[in-house]
Amino acid sequence: MIEGYAVPDFISDFWHYYIAAFTVAGILFSLWLLWSQSVVKPLAPGEQAEVMHPTWDGDLQELNNPLPRWWMWMFYLLIVFGIVYLVIYPGMGKFEGASGWSSAKAWQEEKTRVDAEFDKVFQPFAGKDLTVVAKDPTANKMGEHLFLTYCSQCHGSSGQGATGFPNLTDNKWLFGGTPDDVKASIANGRVAEMPGGLAGDVQGAKEVANYVLSLGGKQHDTALAAVGKAKYAACAGCHGEDGKGIAAAGFPNLTDDAWQYGGSEDEITKSIVKGRKGGMPAQLELLGENKVHLLAAYVWGLGGGQKPILVAPAAPDVAPADATAPAQ
Ligand code: HEC
Ligand code: HEC
């Protein structure tokens, strides 16, 4: 059960009593209304109902006929139904109802049931090497569907990205492109933050922006870039002296063409003035291990995936012969 969902949304007991009081008052009022109308006795055979208004439009009259009994009983039954309902189901303020039913619990049960069903489909790929899963057409199709459901709103339907949301199909990675890196990005989320105002005012930012463009060998204003060079000292700690960033640490390379926020002079200036803070929401808790695994394989296989880092076999556990070692 997801914590917090089963708790009724009352911030204080006041609202619980407020709603409960209105509910009870509503029922009592309906009862009183019905009772007050039943006091009017049904007409005896041959008796004429009281005339409320004089005749108009020729022969139209308004009479005060008592309400039909069957109609009254229908309303009494409705009230009984309402009371029984309020005893069984939640509705009376925060009283949970005798059955303990709640929409949150019903949702959770349904989700558990569906998850169990889908896990059977995902199971064959669970724990399998991501590079192998990425080549499996069935896994790929499932990964694509999951991506369209959970990721496309930010990264685009084919992972091509958008301003502020990285392209996942190229081989430029903010946080690394090995299968494990990609899976970690998806499972645990990523946050990368650059404070704003590091180059002083907008003019200062524009100068550094031109220096950044020069680092990437792109068209720039040489006079501005020359002034910006000194100010770039404030950037080098994260983006490196050469502007190539720190791969896999989330400090982007400023010399390539993969821009998360845009690579024009204006856009770079804006990044520097405002600062940037991209957030990739963690998915593991929401989606579970099996879906994250399929998504990682799918994203890795979109074209930009880098080779897994092979772990070198452990050195043999034998100490080298050493002449100076004391004889056993
Ligand atoms: C709310 C928007 C949002 C959603 C939804 C989202 N992402 Fe992201 N994702 C981002 C942002 C923003 C970044 C870059 C984070 C940063 O700049 O620090 C990112 C980064 C990534 C990265 C790392 C990219 C790199 O260059 O290293 C991967 C991989 C990724 N997302 C995959 C996914 C997958 C798969 C899903 C669907 C389960 C998903 N994302 C859903 C916004 C989102
Ligand atoms: C504390 C580390 C840090 C410092 C210092 C820093 N940056 Fe950044 N910068 C980042 C991070 C992290 C990101 C990525 C933000 C994101 O993913 O949302 C970034 C993003 C950027 C971007 C956007 C890149 C894109 O792909 O659109 C530009 C441009 C940039 N920095 C330039 C600079 C310049 C110029 C300076 C110096 C004035 C500087 N940064 C100083 C960490 C830093």
C-alpha cells in the first residue's frame, strides 16, 4: 500500500465533524420534510382537495392534493438506503465504514493483481544482460510502449528530447551511456544544477558565452571571447579548462553539438545568467525493477548506448615469489 493514500484527506478533525454534521442534518431534514407532508391525510372517497389558487386559463386550478403514499414510501426507502450505505461505506466524514472499503485500497488491489499478471510477461528478461535484452524484438516492443507511456512527455515520442530534456538517441550522455549508467539514470533519477550569475551581469555572461563558442570551434565574436576567457575561470571547475565537461558526472560538454538548453549565443547566455537545474524523476519506486530493466534496454538500444565497462578478471590470489620473504 502506498503510504498516505488510505488516509482520508482531512487536514483537521474540524472538517470531519463539519461534513458528518451536514450529512446527518440533511437526513434529518429529509425525514422531517416527509413527515410534515404525511400529516396531510389522504382524501376520503368523494372528498374534494383544497383549492390553492383561483381558476385561470379557462379551467385550470391548483389543488392541494396530499402526496401519494407509494411515492412517500419510496423516499423513506431512499433514506434507509442512504443510512445503510453510510454504515457500510466511507462517506460520513472520516468514518471508514464497516466494510473497510476505500477507493485507494481498491486501486491498490487492482494494481497488485495487474502487476502480478504483467510480471509474468516481463519475467523472461528480468536480470538478463541489458545488451542482450536490447536486441530482443519482444523486449524492445514492450520497452517502446513503456517509453511512450512514461517518458515521451519529456523526452519526446522517439527519445529525441526537447529544450531542457536531453536527447536519448545520440551518443552524448550527461550521466554516462553504459547500460548500467542508463539504468541508474532511470531507476534513481538525476539532478544536475548550475547556479546562475557566475559570470556577473548579462554582458559578462555574453562574453563567456562567446568564449564557450570559441572552445567548441564555433562562430563567435573574438573580442567578446577574449574578455570572456578570464571569466571562464568560474566555470572550469565543472566544465573543465577545455569545456569538455566531466563525462558521467552531469557536467555537460560545452564543445559538442548536444545542447540541452540550446547552443546559440543567446541561449548559452541565458543558461549562464539564470543557471540551470534539470531533474530526471526516479522511476524505480513507481515502475518497479522489471519495467525499469526493459526501459533501460530500450533506451540504451536507441542508438547512443555505449559499451559496458568490462570488469577485468581479478588478479590471481597468489603473492609473487619474494626472495626477501622469510622462509616458512
Ligand atoms: C518530467 C520529465 C521527465 C520524465 C517523465 C522523464 N525524464 Fe528522463 N530526464 C529528464 C531530464 C530533465 C533529464 C536531464 C537531467 C539533468 O539535466 O540533470 C533526464 C535525463 C535522463 C537520462 C540521462 C540522459 C543522459 O544524457 O545521461 C535518461 C537515460 C533518461 N532521462 C531516461 C528516461 C526514461 C527512460 C524515462 C521514462 C521512464 C524518463 N527519462 C522520464 C526529464 C524527464
Ligand atoms: C557547479 C558546477 C558548475 C559551474 C561552476 C558551472 N556550470 Fe554550467 N552547468 C553545470 C551543470 C550541472 C549543468 C547541467 C544542468 C542541467 O542538466 O540542467 C550546466 C549547464 C550549462 C550549460 C547548458 C548546457 C546545455 O547543454 O544546454 C551551459 C551553456 C553552461 N553550463 C555554461 C557554464 C558557464 C559558461 C559557466 C561559468 C560561468 C558554468 N556553466 C559554470 C554545472 C556548472
